[in-house]
Amino acid sequence: MTRTLEWEGHKIEMRIFFTPRLLMLATETTLTVDGRLVARKGGWGITERAAGWFSHKGREIKSELQVRGGRRVFTRIPYVLRLNGLPVSSGKLRLERLAPAIIVWLTVAGLLVLLAFAI
């Protein structure tokens, strides 16, 4: 689920979700400001830092969204949003696209089992 907040007249949206790349094993973290993608980071782990810039009152603001997963965390991922290095928001983001990821994982596992018995 997208987390949305207002900051000095800007609408900031944060997301983390499984991406179809690499059989839904990779996640992608995105940060949008006023509907414009500012930062995107993806990879194998759920611990990521997406950083970018946006304009505010004629100045460039550095935005950084850091998410930290772990063994105890799977569907609700702790995050910290920093603007110009100062923490603005923290909490937990819901990891999206979990159901399709599980379907892909089970399908691949089933195919591997069938292949193992076929050989």
C-alpha cells in the first residue's frame, strides 16, 4: 500500500513492492513527489536506500527513502524518509504484490519438483 504524506504543499508517496524482474524475487522501492518519480531503487534485498532531488521554492531538496527488512519483517517494512538529511517521516510500509509473488514462487517450485521427478 502506498504511504502518502503532505510536506510543505508537496504530496509525497512511498512504495515498496515485489517486481516481476527475476521471478518476483526482487523488490523495488519508489519515492514520488507531486506525481513525479524522484527516486527508485531495486534489488534482491528488502534493505534499500532510494535517493533523489526535487524542487521546492526555488531550491533543490535531497530526498532519501530508506527501508530495512530482515528475518522478522516480511510484510511491513520499517522506513525512514529524510529530506536534506533531516528525518521527516518514519513507520512501516506494506510490502505490495505479495500474493502474485507467492503464486510465482509456488509455480516455479512445482515445476522444479516435476522436473526433478522427470529426470
